[in-house]
Amino acid sequence: MIDYAALKTELDTDPTGRGYAAASDIAAAELLNEVQGGITVNVTSVLMAEVLEAIVPADWVALTDGERAGLLLYASQDTLNPNAANVVDAFTTFFAATPTLTALNALQTRNGSRAEELWGENVVIHHIDVAIARSL
């Protein structure tokens, strides 16, 4: 749910200098939704295929049978929350100080939009949201 008062403040104050005041409702929404390199968003779901692709073969070979069994349990799911405490703990144990752990840690965040920075992962602002906020 969009906090329209907070959106109005964002549009009125334009703290990041995006140019909302001169933008139409559609253009302002596009500016808010534009993915930017300087904004990082915590990811709550990645495809398990991405996780498996991050595993370096030499690191897989170095796992114990128990660690492989644990990893295969995770692999039975379609998606994984790379920031869940139990997942972080397990993967840190399985792949401590390896290139695989570095690659898995990289899956925890991605570049995001100003809308996501303010209201959370996968939030999208529509032009009608901008119009409502501006009318307050």
C-alpha cells in the first residue's frame, strides 16, 4: 500500500533531485521506478537455479556428505530467500571463505528504484498514485 502523504512529500521536496516538479504524472512515476546504480535493495526471493549457478564446482567437491544433503534440501525448492537467517547461517557454514560464498552473498541485494528504496522491494508507483499524492 502506498503512503500517499509520504509520496507527496517525496514529490514536493525532491530530495534526490530527480526533477519531479517539472514532470508529468507519468514521467514522475517513471522517475520513481527507474532502477539506479546507487540504490541497493535487499532481495527476498531468488530462483534456486541462480543459487546453484553460483556454486563453484571445487567448493561443491569440498563439502561433506551432510553439507551436500543440506544443500540439496534447499535445492528442492523453486525459490530461496537469500537473506533469511537460517539460509545465511547454513550457506556460511557450507561455504565459509570461498568464492561460492562471495557469489551467494551477491544474490542478497540488487540495484533498485527510488520507490523501492522508500517503500520496499518490488514496489512500483503508477501515474495514478502520483496524481493522488499531488492532489493532497
